[in-house]
Amino acid sequence: MSIVPRDSPLRHLFGLLDAPDIETHPKEWWAAMDKHTAERFNPKNPLPNHFNRGQPESFYRDYITQDVIMEFVAARRITAHSQLNYSQIFVDLLAEQDFEEKFIALSPDEKENLFLRAFQSNEKRATYRPFLKGKADCPELNRDALFSDNGRGFVDVMRSCIISDISKVPAQPMIIENKRFDEIIGYYPNDTSTARGAQANMNRMMRTEYILTFVHCTVAFFHGVEQVEQRILTTEHSKTKPALKEKSAMFEELMGKAGSEVFKKEEAKRRKEMILHCQVCLKPEDKTKTGKMTVCSRCRAIGREIRYCGRECQVADWKSHKKECGKPLDISAAFADVNMKGSTPKQEGRVDIPPCPSGYRRSPHLIRHIEELQGHPSKDYLRDFQGDEYFGVSLDEVPGAAIFIVMRNILFTTDVGPRAEGALLYVYRVLQNSAPGGGEQGTQAQLKREYGLPLWNRMQELIRRSKPPYEIPEVSRAEIDVVLGWLQKSPRFEEELVAWRPGQGNALPLGLMVGPQKDVFCKAAFPESATPTPTFLTKMTNFRTMTGVRAVGPNFNIPKSIDEPENNYIYAKFTNLDDQIKYLQMNPQADYMIWGHPDSPRYPMVLQFNDFMTTVSFLAHRQHVFASGGYAIDSLVYLIMSLRPALKRKKIPSEVLLKQLGREYSRGYVDIALGMISRRESDGKEVYNRRNGKVYEIGEIPLKQTADTKKMLFWLKETGRFPDIFRCLPDSAFSSFTSTSQMALASEID
């Protein structure tokens, strides 16, 4: 029962309800409060009275004293800290302990009992109960809302209580927004009155805190806790009686003399029970065990009490505290970021994971996923595997990794619009190719938990209303550059991105087809300096004889080694190409055979370039080095510069390739070629420093013109590769090709 008399103007001013006693008649109390709350939040009804709404700036200037500002600051710190603790508990329950399923399985009576006990605990804790509405400000806690969908309404409220980053105390306390409540209290996002805005923010924060503590109490009682300890912290006790005495006239006017005396007595008792605490870690002061805490002397001199449990916390707080130490607080302190122990994460966060934007609420499963990703910096995604185990997914190619991260981060920051639907489809298809254990069903279940059924269903509708390939929104150069900036700082693609600079150079239209059926297409504007030569590398499984293989193409037109000595070198003496040529002719479309793969060193790998110009140029240089051995240093350098990055992306160490080339062309020649390859300081590109002092990028390396190079296009066409290009290639190209005129050929193709 309220201590405010029925005839007091305070009852009209605050719209107080004379509800049944929650301790003796909890069901009746809830029913009465639900009815009262529904009337207050019915948009068809006039706004109910609220003491703060419409007050002039002068009122707040007089009302919000130094003590009140300090109360605001302390309340924000305590609330932010409790929000972190609650969120960590709620995420663990929802993401790891199947709380939702267990709670839904309770009977209606069991759920009701938990809710009533939570309300009773919450109402005992309520600060300034006559002045704050508590339950009446929270339509989210009405019976119909909590019991909706067999109790999933409560679980939805629980989800709304979770902050987006559970690794640190939030810089600003989270607010569970309600438009009608903002109208009732007169809150405006850009209020010209800072003092009025500070009071309105306090009201919003306390409404949020009421909901959070209700959920926390319900969860605690669900797990068998008999009584929830609800400590109320404060910064001082000494000012309680003087402050209450100073406001006696106002209390008597609002409550009557008898009501005023009861209120002051109860309030003095309540304030005395509030716990003094450390400014940094919120450790409670225990005079009987550890004695009084240290109080900042300069702040005490101006009537403010800032406590520290020890030197460690005092030193940790100094950087923040020194700005206001011994100085009056400005009202802006009521909006400042919270800075306390736990405000920084335990480990440095990943730069490639964006913060949660305002207005978007991540699911508990997604929050837990992001938390786990922080400990796996080389992984682009984690797949649920078994229990607490995860299967890490890392994309091996720069374009694939960059576009996947763009799509993943879209899902991390929004669930609205075609981009979110396309991003989910893209991520889904990529994960289908790397699904462990649980396979397809496990992939779907994880994505539904992380991003919700509504977005999943919209993605499925996207598939139903169109035909493959499903084209999703294009990725811009700016988006790619942001991700490449992150990847460049990681060891994964250090070599591939050494020449990339944000915003510099041409952007090429790059298209990726992903999924088991290659049915999802994404187009991106990709920087040329970060675009690798597309290659195909697979284990050779066809060890058949030459029977059935068409003896056409470059692999059946291998030039003979030059046996005549030139400059005292006999080329054939240093080459060992029998196996290379043998297996190339078993695979007419292969460009090179690779041996020595770490997990199968006995079997060759088939390497094939997928880019037309790269293929033609590589084959021309290959034929030259086949004929002249390692002495054809230009072409040997070209082979190393083209094969090494292609194999690195396939996780084949560079030394494996160099050992093979050493066997084929002599390690001495290979070492000479390596000594002529370096990184250009100006742009980081790999270049060939020729003996004559000239410097060449890979596409500029000269090639000695022979009869074979002129026939290269004709031979390549015979293999059946690049049919679309050969259909539009003019006849003149077949007689005019040289390696040093690639751009001219490219213009003819265009």
C-alpha cells in the first residue's frame, strides 16, 4: 500500500495507484497493475500525468544539484556494470543451456509463481517507490505479454535485456526503448535542456533496470534460488538527514504532515541500508572486516565522496578521475561514457568484427559466436560442432575471404532489406561447403538461431521467387578496401596484399560463384593489386595410359631440349623433365604438374590457370624453359613468380615448389633466379631485376619469340579450353601473339 494519502495532490501528479499489497495478494496486485499499465500505455488515451514532463529549464537548474548529478553518474556506472553481468548470464542460458526449451516446458502455474516472486523481489528493491511507477511503466511485463506463445514472450523480453558486446562494460547504459514511455516522461533525443534530458535519461534507465532485475529474479528462482540478494549501492550516507530535512516543506505539501514523516523515516532507513562501494570495481565497503575505504580528499573537501578499495583501483581510475577531481561536476557528466573496471575487454577485439549499431539487437547465439571468434583471429566463421567445440572456417583466397567477411558483417549489423537476405544466402552457401559433423541440418539450425527465423524465411523466399544463379547485391570497392585493410594486418595474406594500397589503382569487376552447386553469384569491384591469378589445383587421380587421350595442345608440342653448347652450358645436362612431360600428356588441359604436396608427396597435382591471358603467357614461358632449361633465366623467373603465389594460396609451401624446380632445372639456376626477384619498396610489388639493370613486373618479362609461341593460341584452342574467348577472337590474333604484347591481344579480345 502507498504511504501517500488518497486526497494528496501527489496522487494526481504522479498518477499513483492504490493497488493491493503485493506481499499478501500478489495475483490481485499483478491484475490491478496490468490494468493500470494498459490504460497508461493505450495510445488512444491522453498522456497520463508525469512530474517531469513539461517542466521549465529553471526547475531543473534548481533541482539538479551537485548531489543529484553525482547520483546520476553513480547510477549509470552501477547500471552499466549490472547490465554486463546480466547479459553474460542470459547469453550463457540461452546459447548454451537450452533455457528457452526448459522454460517453455513449465506449466502455466509454475511460470506464474516465478513471475510473482520476481515482482515481489523487485518491488522491495524499488527506489523512491512513491515517486517511480516501476511495473506501471513496463507494459512488457504484463501477463499477456509474458505468457504469449506459451511463455516465449518472457524469453523475448530476456533477449531484449542483452547488451551487444558481453566482453566489456558498455560505455553507455543500454536502454529498452518504448515510444509511449518517452512521450509520458517528456523525453526528446535532442532536448535543448541538458538538465531536463539528464532527468529523462535517468527515468529511461531506471525503467530498463526494473525490467532487467525482473528477468534476473525470474531466472534465479527458476534455478532454485530461494531469495535474490538485491544490493543497492550509494556513494555516501552523510547527507541523507540534511537533505530530507531541507525538503520537508515539499514533502508535507505533497503528502501531508503524517505522510511526510513516515516517508522521511523510511527513506532515512533505506538510505542507511544502501551499501558504500569502490568507485572502480564496485566492491562493497565492509568496515568490520577490511575497515573504511580510502576517500579522495580533494573531492571530500567539496562534499563529494569517491571511495577506493585499494591503491590498484585508485591508480586505475586516475586517468578518468583527474579531470573532475576536486571540481564541481557539470551536468554533462550525466551523459559521459562509463569508465570503470571491465570497461575494456579482456583481450583486444578483432578489427574485422564491427560494433553492433544502435537499433539492431543481436541474438544471444550470435553474441556468443562473436565472443568465440575473438579467440580465433584466423577464422572467418565458426561452425557448431559438438558441445563446446567449434569448427573454424577460413577462406584461402583473398577475394573469397574479403567478400565473405563483407557478407558476414552485413549479418552482424542488420537483418533488414535485400542486402541482409542476400548476405545470409551467400554465407549459407559458403558454409554448406565446409559443414562438419551436423552437415546440412546443423548449418541451417545454427543460422536460424543466430539470425532469426524471419530473416531465414525471407532468404528462402528469395530462392523460391527466382532462378539460379541467384544474384545478390554487389559489393563496392569501398567495402572491399575496408576488409583488405584488416586482412593486410593479419599474417594470412601478408604476401598477397603487400602491393595493395586502399583507394589506389584500378578496380576489376570480379564475380564469385559459391555453394555446392555454384548457384549464388556475387559481383564485386576488386582492386587489381589484390586480385590473384585464378587457379585450379587438384590431385591427379587418372593414371591411365595414353589410350583415349587426344594428342593435341601445348602438352603434345613440347620443344626438344637444345643440346648444342652455348656459352659453355649444355642445357639438357641440367634438366630432368621426363615425369613432368609424361603427366602433362596424361592431362592435356594441365599447365603444370606439382609434386611434393605435404599430405601426398608421391602423387602429382594438376595445376591449371583459369585466366586466359595468364595461361597463354605461362605456357609460352614454360615451353621456352622446357627447351632451354634453367639458362632461360627470364622464363624460369616467370615460372617462379607465377607458380609460387598460386601454390601458396593452396597451402603448398614455397620450398616444396623450389625443390621440385631444382630437380627439374638444377637448384643452382633456381637460386640464381630467386636472387633476381625482390619487392619494390615504392609499391610492394614483386619484380624481376634483370641482369641488364631493367626491372620488370611479371606481365612485362620479355619472351624470346619462336615458332612455337606463334602457334600457342592454336594449340590452346585444340584443348577445348576458353571456348567463349576463342569464339570471339579474330583470326589475326593467331599469327600475331607475342608475350610482350598482352595488352594488344586483350584489346582485340574486348
